[in-house]
Amino acid sequence: MTQSANAAQDRKAAGNRIRRMKLSNTVARNILFLFASITILTTLGIIISLLRDSIGFFAEVPIKDFLLGRVWTPLFNDPQFGVLPLVSGTVLITFVSGLISIPIGLFTAIYLSEYANRKVRKVIKPILEVLAGIPSIVFGYFALTAITPFLKNIIPQTEIFNALSASIAVGVMTIPLVSSLSEDALRAVPDSLRQGALALGSTKMETSLKVVVPAAISGISASFVLAISRAIGETMIVTIAAGARPNLTFNPLQSVQTMTSFIVQASQGDNPHGTVGYYSLFAVGLLLFLITLGLNVFSHHMVDKYRKEY
Amino acid sequence: MNYVKYRKLKNSIFHGIIFCVTLIGIVILAILLIDIIRRGIPFLTKTFFTNFPSRFPNKAGILPGIVGSVNIILLTIAFAVPVGLGTAVYLEEYAKNNRLTKFIKINISNLSGTPSIVYGLLGLAVFVRVMGLGKSILSGALTMSLVVLPIVIVSSQEAIKAVPQYLRHGSYALGATKWQTIRKIVIPAALPGIFTGVILSVSRALGESAPLLMVGAATYVSKLPDSVFSVFTALPLQIYYWMGLPKEDFKDLAAAGIIVLLAILLTTNAITIVLRNKYQRSVE
């Protein structure tokens, strides 16, 4: 009699425990979902805060004047807010840095994936990782104190702050980004393709350039787009080395201001909250965010569309 | 036959060229390090670590920068790791394969490509102004945790994915719930990979300057912070401040600061590499 009562009690206790276990599972699941939604809140926060303060800006400055204006003088008594000089500065830095990072990064990737033996790779890859881990402020320092004096020696009309020096530093900084992502793409190409090309009598160079690179082109171009997007958003190097003159020019020896370096400069000055000068920060930030967002979406789309399953 | 020789020659030349191109990055890294060490070493004295910034280069120190960076990083880790790990666990273990999940994943990859200065603007608008936290350590750390969040999430996801299914099945077969399996089996097995992600985000947070500048971190601070609401500076900002001063000695002082920064970063990188090697072996 007591034995069966005990058993019933045990069963009840076990049932309670299982219910508790299931309950804590449900609670945990919901809490974790809340954590995951913080990432969405972050994006919403970025969009809302940029939009809200940009609206204040666009109430004073027509969007057309902002996007098409050729003069950017936010601190003058009669300020003008034509963003083109900042855009041209960004484009100039991005273009020249891409001329450095894209070929060097891609060739490095081809060397590491197709030519280098294991030993060499084991030495070079960690060094490139160190290069990738160096903060942009250090590259900024290097641009200002080493690259610029070097350029001035060769080309005397180089200005103290100039786009070329900053571009070289940004380019070097993004080499590891291009090389590691492109190498991943090259290594994902199955060996059967290489063997086929070699069996037909191709040299290693012909195999690499005519078979392996085209097969990996989606991953490789995604790495280019990411390098470009990183160069557009790069802040400290250009703030330190490229100067602060909004300058509608494509002469890399001159001082320019980019969208990012304007944001830093304006936030350091005493732009009181609520003035057009303060709001202009967010309008430029919004433009920057939209451009990099577009590039990111584009690079994912490219990977999805051209990815080949072997 | 001549044509074959020509093609072979072309291949050798190509091999030589891409080898030299590969060396460019390495050579520049070497020049950069040598240049900075040469300039900074004379200023790396004992007082450099214990003094405050000063008008006199030989009396200036980096103490507030180090203290500020340590504060920022501890708080950033405290915010970003639970949220990042929780998100990764949700996505890998609980989330159904539906549109919402897909959206969350795409959103995370976009966040990781968003320039850090945009996070700075978010921090300025939300943490400094709307939430009224002011130009404080707390604002800086909250902003920085959003910057590193994608890194924590993605590396934790990788680590969780690498835990073999049979471990989970064994746990379920013994009657464990999903949450018990995650807590007692999955996370312990994924710990080295998660830790790698944490260290990666520490080194990112240590080197980032733009978002901190945006939320109003000072570049010149004359006393140590006494709470999370204090004004603060950080290692890279201290370096930035010295770099902008006209006197040449201050540029060398900035180099000394960079040596400290790089020494910390290389140490954390080395820890990651050791951990990864150990981890890869244990999975194999």
C-alpha cells in the first residue's frame, strides 16, 4: 500500500521535473530570440537615427542641392551643402586603393592557392593575418610619417596632406581582405578541373588563369566588392593623411576630404545640437550607409547568382 | 617545340611575378614595424606607462589611454558576448528555416559590412543623446559592442556548427531537453571556437577609434575615470592626439603608443592562433 503511494509520488515528482525542464527550455528559447532580435534593432536604430536627423537637414537643404551641389562649405557664414566634393574624395581614395589592393590581393591569392607549397604557405599566411589585424590608426600614422615624405621626395608638388598617401595605406590595409577571400574561392574549385586542364597539356599559369580563376570568379569578385566597401568606410587613415579640404578633384597629389573624414571633423568641432551643421553629419552618414549597404547586398547577390556547385 | 618552351618560360615568369607581388604586403609590413619601433623605442620608458599626457614629450605618458581601453573592452565583452553567443545559439539550434531566420542572417552579414563610423553616429544619436548617457565610458562601450557583435555571432555560429551531431543525439536519447543539451553539451564542446571569436572582437575593439571619437571620447584626459559615466580616452585616441600635434617629438611619442597597442594586439593574435591549432586538432 505505502509502496504504491511512494511510486505515485515519485511519478508525480518526475512529471513535475519534466514540466520544469520543458518550461525552462521554452523560456531559454524566447530569451535567445530576444538576443537575436537585437541585431535587427541595431539596423533599425541606424536607419531611424540617420533618417530622423537627416530630415532636419533636408528641411533646410533641398535633396537636389545636396546630391548635385559642387561646393561643400558647412562652416561658412553662408554655408553650402553640395556633397559632390566629399563623394569625389571618397571615390578617388577608393579607386586608387583598389588599384593597389585588387591586383596584389588577387595575385597573392593565386600564388598561395596554386603555386606555393605547404611550407611557404604556412609562413606567409600568418604574416598576412598580422597585416590584417593592424588597426587603421597605425596605417594612418605610417601614411603621414613615412609614405607622404617618400612621395614628396619623388614628386615635389605633393601636398602635406594628400589623397595618394592615404590611398596607398588603405590599399595595403585591404590586401589581406582580398587575398584571403579570393584564396578561399580558388581553393574551393575542385582539383578535377585542374587535372583536366593539366592533362590537356596546359601549363600551371594557363590552368590558373583560364580554368581556376574563371571558376572561382563569383567569390573573387565578392572579395573585390568587399574591399571597395571597406575603403569607402575607412575613416582614420583618410582623416589623418588625406587632409580636410572638400575638393572636387581627381588629382591624388592634392588634399581631399571624404565623407567619413568630414563626419569625424564635424563631430569634433562645436556644432551645436539642432543646427544644420550638426544635421549635415547625419545626412552624409545616411549617404555613406546607403552606399555600403548597396555594395554589401550586391556582393551577396553576386555570390548567390554565380555560385556553381561542383 | 619552340612554342612549348615559350609557354613554359611564360609560366616561370608568371610564377616569379606573383611571388614578388606576394612579398609586397610582407615587405611593407616589415618597413612599417621597423619604422615605428625605431621612432618609438626611445620614449618607451617606465614613466611612459605611469604618466598622464603632458605638454612636454619626455614627461608624457599613456596611462589614461590604457585604463580607458581596458574599461571599454571589459564592458564591451560583458555586453557583446552574452548577446552574440545567445544569437548564435538561437540561429543554429532553435531557429526554424523560415523567412525571419533568413532575414536575421542577411541582416547580420550586412551589419558586419557597415562602416564603424556609422555605428558611431548611431551611438551619438541613441546612447549619447536619446538615452542621455553623455560622453561616457558606457556610451563608448555600448557602441563598441554593436561594432563587434557580428564578429562574436559569426564565430560562435561556426563553433556551434562544428560540434558533431552525435553528441546532441546522445544527449537527447538520455531524455535531455534542447536547452539542457545546449548548456551541458554543445556550448562546452564549442568553447574554444567561441573563445577565439571573443579574442578577435577584443582586438577589433582595441584598435577601433572612429566610433569612440563619434560618441565624444576625449583625446586629452587629465584624470582617471571613476565610474562608467566618466569622460574617457582610449589607447588609439591618445595616439591620434599625439599624431596631430605639430612638434616632431610628439610623433615619436605616438610611435611609442603604437608599439604598446601592437604588442597587446600581437599577444591576443598569438593566443587565437594557438587556440585554433589546438581546436582543429581536437575536432579532427
